[in-house]
Amino acid sequence: MTASGIIVRPIQPGDHDDVSRLTIEAYRADGQLETAPEYATVLADVAGRAAAADVLVASAGGAVLGAVAFVLPGGVFAQISRPGEAEFRTLAVDPAAQRRGVAQALVRACIDRAAALGCRALVICARRDNDAALALYGRFGFQRDPDLDWSPVPGVELLGLRLMLPVLAK
């Protein structure tokens, strides 16, 4: 639990509707569905994401405030991770809960999970115009890696970022 009372835990089936709703609302509020409205269907499929990735939720006082998918290379949802790396995707915080440390708690959980699994790096993509996400990842030490940049659809440019992790002796 963080100082703000936020708990990050694995998703439960009862969380799926809340995660679907808040993810779509967060992406819509950021304007991320304007150029690719069909992406809302992908975001709504929380059960599919949870079946193929480790979905973590952030909650406080019993309310689900945010979620993220943690992915290893080769998985269905892996986009940019390479062997020895992990990635996270679809980080979303309910617009009503933003600026309360929810995103930070989710990113920290992904970093900790990647390190515990012995990954040498954690990677993520963010839209070029998503200044808040880029600033958040920068505060954790993520660095731009243009080799990871890509575009899923015309008009959507994703910037790749990498955080090198300490390799722990076993």
C-alpha cells in the first residue's frame, strides 16, 4: 500500500467492468480515441487482456481507480519487448482519480515485477502528444529509444521508452 492508501493487486473477474469503463473514459478524456475510435473495442476487452497478460489494478477504499497490463515478450499483447525485457500497456486511470498517485503506483508495480522476474529492461510506448505520460515515465528514468517507435494506425505515432533495470545476482 502506498502513502495515499492505493493498493496494487492482480485483477479479479469482478473488476472487469470497472476496468473496461475507466480505461475507455481515460483514453477518451485524453483524446486518444479521436484518431482511432475503434480502439475502444480493444480497450473494453478486459477479459481478453487478463487471459493473455498480467493485468494489475490500483484500488483505494474498495474502488478500482486504474489498471495496467504487464506483458512479457512473445505474448499476445507484446508489441515492443525483446527477450529479457518486459513491457506494460493500456495504463489507465479513472479521470476522476487522476493526479492522486494512481499511475505512479501502477508504474512502480510494473518496475518491481520486471525486476523480480530478472528482466534487464522495461519498455513502454506513449503517444507523441501525451505529455503527461511522457513526463511520468521520465520521472521514473525511462529514456527515449527511437528503435521502439511505431505507428499502429495512420495518425497515431507512438514513442518508445526504455528503463534499464539492475540485474540481480541469483
